[in-house]
Amino acid sequence: MRLYIVLFLTMACKQRGTPADAGHAIIPAANQIATSDSLFPNTAKVIHVYVALCDNKNQGIVPVPAAIGNGQDPANNLYWGCAGGVKGYFRKQAHWKMVSNIKDVAPQILERCVFKHKTQNAWLVADAYDGAAIKSCTIDFFKAAAGRAHQRLVVEGDTIGIGGSAQLIAYTGHDGLMDFSLSNYPSSAHTAKRETVILACISKRFFNEGIRQSGATPLLWSTGLMSPEAYTLEAAIASWLAKESPEQVRQRAAKAYDKYQHCGIKGASRLLVTGW
């Protein structure tokens, strides 16, 4: 079954051209959205993951099996509820505990999961965007990377800043910039360090201008077609939390990718790169 899914994953992106030029609001729980222009100074490490659900109908992909390619069905979606999806994978990891799982956070966000690290002061917030709203997901990712659209969540009595207040901001899913272009990208709003992980096909090429404008540091992105499953993200996050170097992050991510994709460590290391 995994080989069948992997075949579709590696075929899923098809290149369609180049991208164009491109006071705090307190949220009482993890199921509401309000944004602010003000940075929330996190004491914990915070990762915010923007997930564009796989969508056969609304994205320019080679279709995957219908059961996992419905962009309006998070529970069974390839990039969310399946074993390699963000929710499906992280909820089974020994070092992470899912402490909040809220549906219909916003019209375009069908589900939000909040994970707390069991041994470190770290949080992971993942938002599952309707596959038809992939453009909104991409724009929201760039806003966060630029240090904008700050949000505060209160979870288990702790307040954390996400969006532009997160220190690590990730995107996973189809590379929508192969299908549409953005006329401009958000510019950097503050000097606090922000790093990005972009697990999507050829993301170094298609996300390059937006990340430059954002002022964020590209910690990990791709040079070719790839399967954006969550084991690669988890490995990169584990390395980042361990304060390893960008090259060590890349090596850990490549090792995880090869473990599941059987593409060879050299191939995985060429695919997943760090920096400019």
C-alpha cells in the first residue's frame, strides 16, 4: 500500500510555469483566530505548520486515490489524517502529545492540532487548510514568515504566539505556486529570527522570492519533486530543537526521507537543501 501511495506522491506535482514577481488580540482557546500586528515574545520554542490538504479537484496535481485526495476531508487526507500526514504522524510520536484538536477554526482552516513536546519547552501548531484554499494557505504562510499576522493561543493554561510570532514556520503540501502566481509578497515586519521549512515540490525555486522578501531564513526546502510527508518535517524539527546546525538539520531530514522513500541518501541529500 505504501509503495502505491509513494508512486502517486512523487508524481503529484507537475510544473506549470514560473511564479510572478512577486495591542494583542487574546484568543481564549486554540479554536479561534484573531490577528495582531504586535510580536508575542515566546519563551517556549514554537513551530507553526501550514498544511494545504491534498486535493485532486482543486489543485494542479496528478490525482492520487480519491479516498486520500479529498481536500475537504482532513481525517482521511494524504497530508493530514493518513499515517504520513501531519496529524496522523505526530500523534504517534513518542516525544509529542496532542493537547488540542479543534475543527472549523476558520472558513478555510478545517482543523487545528496543537502538540506539546514531552521533554522540552516546545509547541507545534498545525493548521489543515481546505485544499481549495491552497492560495490562502500559501499567503498566510508568507505572512507568518515575514513576521506578520501574529496570533496568541491559550492552551492548557499556557499562552503561546503563533503566526509571525513562531520561531519556525513550515509549509507542507502541493506547491501551489506552480499553478498560480502572487503579485507581491509580504515584507519583513521585525528583526526577530524566523526560520522556514518548505516541504513542497521544487520549493527552493518557487518560494525563493517570497522568502527573500519575508526576511526569514530558509532552513530546509527542496530542489525537485518530492513527497511532503511528515516524517521529514519531524526529523527537521527534532534537529532544530536540539540546536543542531542547518547542515545537520538537512542531513537528519534527508536520512528520514530516504528511510521511507528508498531513494538513496545521496538522492535525498540533493533533494533537501538548506540556505540560499
